[in-house]
Amino acid sequence: MSDEILARIRANPKYQELKPRRSGFGTLLSILMLVVYYGFIALIAFNKEFLGTPLAAGVTTTIGIPMGMGVILFTVAITGIYVNRANKEFDSLTAEVLKEARK
């Protein structure tokens, strides 16, 4: 892209709206992921007995197994949430900004 087009993109109010919304949403989801992941790792490090507790009497599966699966499912879920919002909101704003910059 030429410098002129880049300057028009940077000056576009829709771009100024898009930048903090996209960055803020990505940051929020990243923080949530870090809390969930490191929270699980902290449980492994500091409370192994809790994670080793059987789900029910006579069951060999422990609480740690569904919690670990929960971390994996949470990762898939927030990825889907980000992709959904990017496809519906961020991509359309980006397309509008590019269209206006090329005029």
C-alpha cells in the first residue's frame, strides 16, 4: 500500500474505533485464558490432593481430569468467540476502512 492510503486509513474514524475495540477484546480473552491456564497449573502445584480426589465413591476418575478437559474446552470456546466476533464485527469494519481509503 502506498503511504497516502496508509495515511487515509490511520485518519479514518472507523479505524480509530476499530483499533481499541479489537485490541481490548483480544487482551480480555488473553487475560481470561492466562487466568484459567495458570490457575489450573497452580492447582497442580499447590493442591494436588484436591485434583486427586475421586469424582464419586468407587470411581477411579479424579476431579483433575474434567478440570483439565475444561481448560481445553475453554480454549476452544474463547477461540470460537474471537473468530465469531472478528467475522461479524471486525472484518466488516476493516473492509469499510479499506474501501473508504481507496476512494
